[in-house]
Amino acid sequence: MADVISYFTSEAVTEGHPDKLCDQISDSVLDELLKQDPAARVAVETCITSGLVLVAGEVTTRGFANVQQIVRQVLRRVGYTDASWGAAADDIGVLVSLHEQSPDIARGVGLKKKIGAGDQGIMFGYACRETKNYMPLPISLAQKMARQLANLRKTGRLPYLRPDGKTEVTVEYRNGRPQRLSNVVVAAQHSPSVSLVKLKKDILNQVIKPVAGQWLDRQTKIYINATGRFVIGGPQADTGLTGRKIMVDTYGGRARHGGGCFSGKDASKVDRSGAYAARYAAKNLVAAGLARECEVQLSYVIGRAEPLMVNVNTFGSGRLSDAQLSNIVRRHFPLTPQEIINSLRLRRPIFAVTSVYGHFGRMEPGFTWEKLDKVKLLKQYLPKK
């Protein structure tokens, strides 16, 4: 039987990408309010364009956030201190329009005994064995290269780099197993003074090879700043919006997505907490050996705490039926908003760091949905040999 060859591509962006700037601002406002009021209900959206930031949304809290100050802190931290790079933290205009959450929504969320879902919707979580962090290889490599671009800029090793940038990789699979990189794409904003020859050499040797060298071969096609020039970037080049990089935030397109973004939303919003819970369940199922690949789908209705549906899809790789695994998830994982918040400790100001380089696959402080504390429990369900 002939081998089955297939390809999959995922992309990532640096923290200086305009959409990611907006995610960071929205989550930084959320974190500031959670510091003062862990019960704050927050839904903050950000838009950024040349010379202007607009922060708008609904907030119910006893705390206060100096939004203008937060915006400038984020831009400064990312590296936008010169208007010629796309934005200047100290000079950009900031407009703020925040108001209280709708009482029609609040009456469903703020139940006396338990929190109801803040909206209807569907959420997905995913895990697989392609990498040590149970993430698909394409998004894992793309995120690592994007982070490496930022590290090289911030440490001064490549001082001509600017904050904006994107990466993309295409992985070749044989019979479902990753074999090599077919394509690698890097777009890095830069100073006009650097030559394209030097930039390509540096990116190849200090970004692509250190991150993805083991997957490269002589046939791998590499594209670095394919237009030949990327000087104008950031908000000067593209308008940014919160929540416009949902595939970058999750699994690079390998798993389905319910549609709701994460950034700027407190954990009563199941768009965020439900997706974290679904990843938590999927990762533990795979780590326990119950499946090689697993996608968990949850659905909710506003005002009701329990999910309407729990569905597990192992794409034929499960050691038990998908229906059996769905029942196991219902039995052993937190699925109501209150249970998820308590189990994953989501009332803490931990979200700004999640807004860049992916919400999943990172074993860092605060990423409680990445813990594998259910593995021992789940192994009891493995079929006996």
C-alpha cells in the first residue's frame, strides 16, 4: 500500500503585530481589574490604527483601570517607541468608552449559587502526540519562530528588527506522521538601513535553523521577506482588532474553533473558560494514552451553568469509543463556569501573558489548563491487554 502524503500549514505573529497589540491591551485591562476585584466581569475590545487606539467594552467591577496608561505601557513594552516604526507609545491618541454590562446578561451570569454561562456558544479543545507539549507541530514551530524574532530584537542581537512580524510553516506528513518542513515563511519588519542579503542570512541562521533545523532538508523552500522590503509595519501599515487571530491563539487551524475570541474577557465568558477546559480535558486524555489525537467540544446557553453538550472526537485513534470518552470527561473534568474558574484558578490576573504566542502548549506559571493532574486517574480506563 502506497504511503499517504499530506501537508498542513500554520502561521503565527509577533507581539508587535497590530492585532496582537490589541489582544495585549484588552488582556492587560482585564488583568488590572482582576488585581483589584477578582469578581470583575470584563469584556474589553481594542482597535488600533495609525496614531489612534480605541478601547471599548462592558465592565462591571469595584476596581478602576487607567486605560490610557495601560495602552502606553503595552506599546512601550512591545517596543513601539518611535512613530516611524508604526506607533509611538507617548504620542498616540487613546480613546476610551467603557460602560456597565447589560443587566439582561448579568441576571443570567450572576446567579446566587453558581455562575451561569455568559453567552451561548461552542468551544473546542485539542491535543495530539506530535510534540512534547501535545500541540500540532506546525503551530508549535510557527509560534517558536515568532517568539525568537522578538527575542533577537529585544536583546539587541538583531538591532535592526522592528516589532511587527509573521511566521508560517508547512509540514509534510506521511501516513499522518510529520516528516519534514516543505515551506518556511518569515516576514520581519526591519530598519531601512539593513540589506536584504544580511537580513535573510541572519533570519535563516538565528531564527529558522535554531527552531526548526531538524525538520529542514535540501528541498525545503524558505521565503524571507518575500517582497524584498518590510519597513512600514505595525498600526501604520494595518489596523488591528482584538480577537482577529483566533487560529494563531489556538491550534493553527488543525482543530475546529467555536468562533469566539479569548482576549479581554473574564472567565465567566465561556468563550475563554470553556475553551481552556476543553483543552485541559483533551490534553489529559491524550497524555493518559486513551487517544493519539483528541478534540473536545462543549456547548453552552446563556444563564445555564451545565454544558448542553460534551462531545469527544478522537479521529479513530481512541482506545475507547468517543461516546465512552465523552462520559469520562463529564465525570472527571470541571465543566460549569464556576467549576472551571475554581479548578483552573481563573480569577487571577494571568491573562496578558496568554495574549501572545498562543494560549496552549505552554508550561508557564498561570497556564493551569495545561496541567496533567488527571492522567493517573484516567489510566484506570485503559483497556486491559
